Amino acid sequence: MAVTGFCGHRNLHHLELRLLPSADLFAATPGALRIRISNRQRYVPLYLLQVGIGEDKVIVPTLAAGGSEVIDMALTMERRGMQPAPKIQVLSCFPVNFFVRSFDYDPARTLLVYPRPLPTPLPMNQDARGFAREEQITMPGGDGDLRSIEDYRPGDSPRAIHWKLSARHDVLKTKLLNRQAAATRVINPEQFDGPLEERLGRCAYLVNRCLQQQCAVGLVIGAKRIAPGLGRSHQVRLLKELALYE
């Protein structure tokens, strides 16, 4: 029994856990927490590990000496904002199931939780307060209204060449046209009725939906105004503002 207890203790004593960047977490929405578990022993593998958060359990049958494994644990955070990371329980029934060793790992970290997205129609028009604005801008392109005629430059599309005018001037001429850019939107929690959490959730939904459709989106929240933009970093910025708004 002494040998069994020693083996069970050693099986957990050299285990290291670390939180990794995970997918976005939204309040009251099933998500995941990514964890790296590492065996700090150089020569001895670890066996029969169970990692758990609440009711979710993940079994790691074996962990090679000096090796590591990344696992995703199901996680649902109830509230938005900066929330403490949950404690993680690690158990091992090695070498026999009669003895179970365990310890709790406290990450001592906070997680940024975004508002729970609430489906809502995409606003189309600007109201008197300037919310939910749809903007149309023009930019150089290959369709739309004629803007100007210029000399051909390497790289110009052959479709843009004005052949009749080129023949008249004995030099290639290119048509420059204006085209309508994709609509941009500016949203604001104040445009919606209802409790604050519900309004923030609608904004979070619209941010995600607009960017999925490659529609630039901006945000007016409190005294802060963020210009419309695209891309992952812009999405994170908008969602963070919504998550931390008081």
C-alpha cells in the first residue's frame, strides 16, 4: 500500500497546468477553456489523469515523460466582464483504482467574458440621435459611374481601357470609375429598449454578424465613439468595450 500511495502521489506531483488563449467566451453561452497539461518528469510517464471543471471531465490515459497535451474543457460563464477563471480539479487513480489522489488548480487569472449575443434585426436607417447609421462611400474601382480618363499605367485592367479614345490619341487611355463600397454601420446600445444587459447583447450580436458579412461596423457607447472597421482585432476591441461597459 505504501508503494501504491507513493506512485499515486508522484503521478500528480510533477504535473503542470497552464491556461492557453481560448475561443471567445460569451456570457450564458457554452464555450471552452483551453488548458495545457505538462509532465515535468524527464523519464517517467504519467497515467490515468482526469481533468475536470464542474461536471465536464476529460481523461488523459497517458502523458509521456517531458511531454504535454492540450485539452479543451467545456465552460459556461454566467456574467460578462472580467471574471475569475474557475478552479480545475485533477484526479488520478493510478496505479490502482482503490486509491484516488487529487488536487485543485487555481489559475489565479481573470477571463474576459463578452455579453451574451441576442439575435436582433440589422438596423438600416439613422434615427434622430444618429444611431445605427448606414453609410455609403465611393472609392476607385472597376464599376459604377465614370470619374475620369487617364493614361494607361502598367497593372490597369484591360477591361478598363477606353479603346475609342485610345485610338484617337494614339496612346492607351484608362477609364477610372467610382464604385459603391460596402455599407458601414454604427451601432449604439441606446437605440434598443430593455435592460442594459439585453441591449449590450444585441450590440454584441450585431458586431459579430456585420463582421461575418464583411460589413464595417463602428460603435457609440457612452461618451466613446469607435469608427467603423473590419478585422479580428477590431471585433475584439468592440466586444471588449461592450463587455466592460458599466
